[in-house]
Amino acid sequence: MAGNHKHSDPLPETVLRVKSLESLLIEKGLVEAAALDALIDRYENKVGPKNGAKVVARAWVDEEFKERLLKDGSAAIAEFGFSGAQGEELIAVENTDKIHNVVVCTLCSCYPWPVLGLPPVWYKSAPYRSRVVREPRKVLEEFGTKLPAGTEVRVWDSTAETRYLVVPKRPEGTEGLSEDELTQLVSRDSMIGVSEALGPTATKGG
């Protein structure tokens, strides 16, 4: 009965537990619904991949900003007002035709929250944390990213002190796009390095 009746599909067990906990906290007066909504909005829209996309798009159109970003990531993102926990020591690395960067945290799930929000489940998983170090090309291919044989793959290991942001290559055919349109081409996964930026048709829903 899928298709037109998605609303009737059973929710995943984890989602049900979260919703039950939310309802219980609100019912007991421990959390206000408005405060909870504000927190969710903060991490989905303010502290999230949209922030990182703005940083990358600016780097694509402003060479001087890109130089500042690659020299001192934390200071550069602060120009946008992005800072705080998990972003104190941010290092930006740039993908080129010769080098492809990918980020992992082999010990846990250190992640640049101010520009990427909360880490995806797969980023925290043991298989990703171990395999991307040993066989990065194979892992990238599983994400749909197949690189030329001559491209060097560099794996960066985030720590409690240092986190990384990948600046993906600017897609070809985007010369006429505005900075705002370019942000739509920058995905969370491309800023982790497991995928590349989207093509220009993404701004048109293609």
C-alpha cells in the first residue's frame, strides 16, 4: 500500500521512540514544545549543511575568501557568524582534479557541527570508520563516487581537537549561476568527501 499512502506506513522504531520521548517530556512540563521546535530548527536550518554550503559556494566565487578558508577554516566560517562547539579548530581541504579528500573519525564521531549540523548515522558506524581508511576508493564507489585512477585520495581523521570540511570541486557548467544557486549544489556528503557536488541541473529540480 505504498505510494499514495505513505502517511500510513509504519514509522521506524527509533523515530517512534524519539516521538514518544518528546511527548512525555512536553506532557510532564520538562520541555516546552516551542523550545523543542526551536532546537530542531537550529540544527536543521541554522547549524547544519546549509551553513557549510554557503561557505563552499563563497569559496567557489571568491578566490580571496577561499585562500582564507584554506589557511584558517575557523576564522573564515566566523565571517558568516558560524562558530561554537565542535567548530573551534576547523581545517578546510580542497578537492581538485588531482586530489580527492574524504573525512572520517576513526575513534568516535567528531564532526564540524557549525557547518554540517549533526553527523549522519553511517558516519558514526564502525564499518565506515574502519573501511574508509583501509579501502577509501572502494567505499567511495559504494557512495557512487568513482574517481580517475590518477586521482590521489587523502583520508583525514577528525579528532576532539580538529575537524575537517571538504571543499568539493565546483561542477562544470555552473559559471552563470549565482552564489545562492551554487549553494544548492553543495550536499552534506560532498563536504564530507564521500560524494561530489551536484550538477547545475539540480538548481532547476532536474
